[in-house]
Amino acid sequence: MTWASISAPPGVLPPRPITMRVQSIPPRHEFPEHAHDWHQVAYAIDGALMVTAESRSFVISPDQAVWLPSGVSHRVGSLLGAEFRSLWIAVDAGRNLPSAPTVLAVSPLLKELIVEAAAIERSQDSDGYPERVATLILDQLRRAQSLTTGLPWPRGGRLLRLCEALYIDPADARSSSEWAKALGMSSRTLTRQFEAEMGLSLRSWRRKLRLLRAIELLSSGTAVTETAMQLGYGSASAFVFAFRTEMGASPHAYMRKATGAYRASSPIPPKLRRQNSRR
């Protein structure tokens, strides 16, 4: 299936120092390749983003964001749909941040600050609160852990058909030889091409895919048992064991840590806003 193009909301001004964009990305929609005269943080509070930058394509889960320096050509979309939150950041404000596209771990505090920045965008707050939120976001971005990459993603061809099918249905249990036959290629050719383009074996990629989809499903409120079934595990306990092995924590413990003190969809409480205003 083809992808449709979408455009940025009208009337969005250049960042001074941060401009927040809020937009829903429907399934199989993307922002075509483009570049900015400012930095950008691409993030989704719900759903996964597919990002292409500097000849690399990858998918990020809701606990990750992508730092895109000014001038870097990039493309952002979503296979299954996402709630997109894009931060445009002035060049001067992005000092001491990476000079190349970088996947960042999103802490619970950074997530809450992004949600809050979206809630107060275009507000007529005269006490400087939006500027304080922007300063905290920049501080958190500088402290964010840099990750090697998201889930590698093919640029096109038969490998793209394979990866899209497995992303949509991670419970698909067909072996590499069965997939090779379905794609009209030999098992050896599939193995060689996959490892050459993706940098890892199909088996390892499927394991990373399941983990990313697990985080995506859990972040959207899907129960552990339902998540296990959608991912193709024989039982919830098998899924919990696999998740704990990869992440060092159970799904429940991981999500408690990921959401922090507040729900991901909740803004910073008014009480905290009042405290900040008095400082």
C-alpha cells in the first residue's frame, strides 16, 4: 500500500526559542522529505514514528524521540498512526546538543514537559511560565540519554513488504524460509540482503520489533495479556519473561517508571504551575 503526504499546520511561526506543533498522523501518512533552518525534536505521545534522516530509516517507540539538527533532510511518518508532538528549537537554543540526528530516551519528566508545552502553546501567560517550561525542556534534552538507534527500517523493495507485514502482525510465525518463498527469493538471498541493509539478522530484528511493539501497546493502555497475544506469545508469563530479559523489569514496573508520577496524557498540575509562578 502507498503512503499519503501530509503538511504542517498553517500559521506555525519559527521558534523563539521553542515552538510546539501538535498534529495527529493518520495510518500510512508522512511528512515528505524536507529540512528546517532550526532544530527539531520528533516525538509521539502515542503510537510509533518512522523517521528517515541521513540515509537511515528507523522506527521509534513512545519512550524515544529523535533529535534532528538544522539543515538535515528528513522524513517523518507513521505506519499505524500516531499523536505527533514536534518541537522546533532555535539554533542558538540548541547549543550543546548533538550535531547529527540522534535517538534520545524520553524521561517521564521530559514527556510531561512536552505535554505541558503543547497545552500552553499560544497562551497569553504574562508571568514567564512558558519560557520556564521551554528552559526545562532544553535542560532535559541536554541530559537525555543518547541511544544507538531505533528499530532499523528498510527503504523499499521486498524487505519493506516483509517488515511492514511483521510490524502490522508481529504474531506472524512464518520462518525466514517461508518468507523467502512468499517474497520470491531464496532463503540465502533473504538472509544476506536483510543483514546487509538492516545490520542485524531477521531473527534479531523480530525480537527488537516485538519489544518496540510491546512498549507501543502498553503505552496506549493495552493490558499485558492482550499485548502478549497480539505479539504472538503463547502466554502472558512467556511475554513477561521475555520483556524482563530485554528490559530488566517487568512490563508493569517498566511502565510505572516510564509514566513517572503522572499519567502521560496529564499536564503538569496547576498547583505546581502556581508554585513555579511564585519562584
